[in-house]
Amino acid sequence: MTQTAYRAQLLTFREDPAHAADGAVYEADGLLIVEDGKVVAAGAYASIRDKLSPDATVHTMRDKLIVPGFIDSHIHYPQTDMIASPAPGLLPWLNTYTFPTERGFENPQISRETASFFIDELLACGTTTALVYCTVHKQSADAFFTESEARNTRMIAGKVLMDRNCPEFLRDTAQSGYDDSEELIARWHGRGRQHYALTPRFAPTSTEAQLEACGVLAQKHQDVFIQSHVAENTDEIKWVESLFPGHRSYLDIYDHYNLLRRRAV
């Protein structure tokens, strides 16, 4: 096996440093050894240099710091071109900027070009894994996973489910959302570093039938992720309460449809 090694400063984490005094591990003179694209050893140079093979290529960069790739646990790739658009609140922001922008992702070329730029920007910031929202269009998810696979990044993403309280041009149905998600799971989940997330946008934009169908998929595919939004502002919370009477809380709605479990974010 071909070895490539990097002699540099190393920073990694064995636990959350906010809760463990020794959670962060720093090596001023560290060594990272890679074989066939995978890290096989990392630590103090003096303690693991004997693991280097005679023909290893060693890159010396003592003034550099090597860290694990960052993880972004919530991001929307279709919103790349409208970040920081001003609005008085969440709901007018969706109607004024987000929904019109997402309409364009019906076009596979727009999806591919945006996904390509988006992932390159993540990598430029050191982010190698993200939990990503696509649009309601199946092709937006296909484009995103295709670009991620080409770069060998680990991404978790899903087609948005949205069958009410949104423009007609962004609306699916409980059945089409189920079918599209099932197809995308079969094509992408567990393929290399790609993983699928069932993605009801948020409770107000899904009917009870759609949330129920999403729950069925979640039960059927126990290892897929689930992502949604909850309680971002008071107007939204009041709206949800009127749409789903009888629930103990906003979060209880997701629980009712079996959407709270491991891998749900």
C-alpha cells in the first residue's frame, strides 16, 4: 500500500472540549499517515514515525495546522445566491426570496451549477460533511449528490417535502413525495460517502397525509436521516398551533408521525 504522511501540527478531539478538560488533543509536532485515502495513524511524530513505510512520501509542513474536516449540521444549498436577504420575519422571507429562488431548481443545469459552486465553497472553508436541504425537485437532490460524489465528500441531503402552504410551482403531493424520496434513497443512500435525509421542510408545509407517509418511510429505512425545522419564531409557532390543534407542542407533531428517533435533526 502506498503511504503518504504529513508532519505538521495536529488538532483533534476525543470528546466535546466544552464538557471534557482533555477533550481537545493538540500535537505541536505531529504525524498523520494516510494509506489509500484513509488515515491509518495520527499522533506525536516521535511516537508513530516507526509506522512509516520505507517508501512513504512525507510532506513536512511544521508551520501548518491539520484538523478534521468541519461538519455543518444545517444548510440549504439552493439559498446560496440569496444569503442575507432582508425580511421582517421567516414567513415573508420565504415568500419573497426563498420560494422564487427555489423555483429555478426545476432546471437540472441550475441545480448542477449551484451544487458545484456550493460544495467547492464548503471545501474552501474546510467543511467536508454537511446536512443539506435541496428543493422539492427530485433533480435538485440528484444534482447535489452527483457533485458531492465527484469530490468524494460525505454529504447527507434530501429532497424537500412540501404539499401545502407554498406556491403551486413548488408543491408535491403526499404520494409523489413518498415515491421520489423512496427512489432517491435507493439510488444514493449508502453509496460511497452519500447519505439520504427525509426532509419535510417544516410542519406547516406538509399535510397530515404527507407527514404520515414520511413516517412510514422512516420506519421502513431505519438508517436514513431525518431533518426539518422547529420553532424559529413566534409567528410560526402560532401558525403551527392553528394548523395542528391538539398537540402538546410543535415538536410533538413530529413525534406523533414517528419522525423523532436516532438520526433525526
